[in-house]
Amino acid sequence: MNIKNSLNQNLGILIGGFKAIGKSTLSNKYSNVIDLESSNFEYIIDENIKDIPVEKRKGLKDRIKNPKYPLNYYNELISNLQTNNVVLFACKTEVVNLLNKNNIDYYVVYPEENMLEEIIERCKMRGINEEFISRIKEVYYADFPKDFEKVIWLQKGQYLEDVLIQKGILEVNSINKD
């Protein structure tokens, strides 16, 4: 898979990723990468949860679903392709279905099954609540990629940055965030 040659010259690339693979870390490190946190679009951020950090909100049962999701998230992904080389998104079935329906190119970085315990440990280290962590395996299989041609498999010990550098999507010399 030669990803670099498949990029549209005028647009960035969409990359979906599973939980705890390093999407936020990557966007904080590279100025040409943005991570669009799906929960900011999937749920209404009201007075009850607006002051709770995003990682602590994940898995809370009293959140209110946003009726505009996933279309609001999809629209934000597409608009960010104009200004960012790499747009990272949560690899959720409903989002992937919208991308496919609209013939939008994307790739998915997904951990190999033998990496699930490592993913769970990463979530625990980030302080994510137990409700969220208890559903990781269920979500792994529910959102499992259907189109393997679009998948970049993450192996034990790897992070998103590792595979994107390996595939030529990121260059180490493009790090310039403070």
C-alpha cells in the first residue's frame, strides 16, 4: 500500500484510529496534524459536563447524545482536510459508513488483536473511567474494519506516529509545535 502516492495534492489525508493509539499525542506534536475528538460531536456538552476533562467524560452514562451526530462530525472532518495534512478521527462504524457513502478516501490504523491488553493499560494510565475501559474489547470487534485494503495494522508496542512515519505520511522534520 503506497499511501503517499494516493494523497490528493490539494487535500490532507483522513486517518481513523482506535482508542489509545496516540492520536491526541500526535496532533499535539505535529503542526500539520489535527485530532478531532469524536465525543465533542457525539454528545451535547452541557453545563453538567463542560468542566470535566475529555478523558474523564469518556464512558459517562449521563451524557446526552447529539442528534446531529455523525453528520456534524463528518462535516468537520471534511472541512479540516482543507487546512491540515493529516486529519485524525475516531474509527467508529457510523463515521466510516458516511465516508464510504460519500466516496471519501481514508485509512484506518487499528491495533492487532493481540494488542488489546496493551490498549487497556494505556487507557488506565490516561485515567479513563472503568465504564469506558470495560467496553474496549466489545468496541474493538463492533468497529472492526471491513475493508482491509484501507487498514494499517498496529503491532504491540507501536503508536500511530510509528506507523505513519514508516508509511511516509509523517516526516520527523515536520515537528514544530511547542
